[in-house]
Amino acid sequence: MQDDELRAIQIADPLRLKRLHLTPLQYTIITWVIDRKLTPSKSTDLVARLGVSIRTASGLLLGLHNTGYLNRKEVAQVTGGVEYEYRIKPSILRAYHEARNP
């Protein structure tokens, strides 16, 4: 996407870009998920990475899933509970690499 296309979207639908905007913390999480490549990311991994509570980590990952950045998969735990694994969406990963290596 060219800069002028982004500018046109900003003029035509400013809330669209606002919904997609990443905070510095969200950007840190997204790049961490990308760097993990094929390893799924879990809330417990994010707790260790950022030093936040499990509730905060879960909320951050869920928020990125809800805004369309991450795919989420439910995984049953041995203890009987449920945990979620997150991965960057393949289309976003492709676009990210294309933007970084034009």
C-alpha cells in the first residue's frame, strides 16, 4: 500500500486507521510474536517476557486478536483447563515482510 492510499483512507474513514493503530506496547507484542516464527505465543510466555500479570497478558493478546492482528487457537491443558495460542495472521506476516524488504 502506498502512502497516498493511506492518506486517502485517513481522509475517507479516519476511524478505520484509528482502530488499527498500535500502542508502543502492542507493537512490542506483535514484533515479539513475529520473531517467534512458528512457535505459538501464550499468555504465560508474555508474562515472562513483559513481567505483567497473567490477566493483563491474556487481555493484551485477546485485544490484538479482536482487532484482527492475531489468530487464536484453543488448546486443552493436561490439568483440564483451556489455554489459547496466538500467531500472527499469515496475510499480515506476508505484508510485514514485503514492507520491510521492498
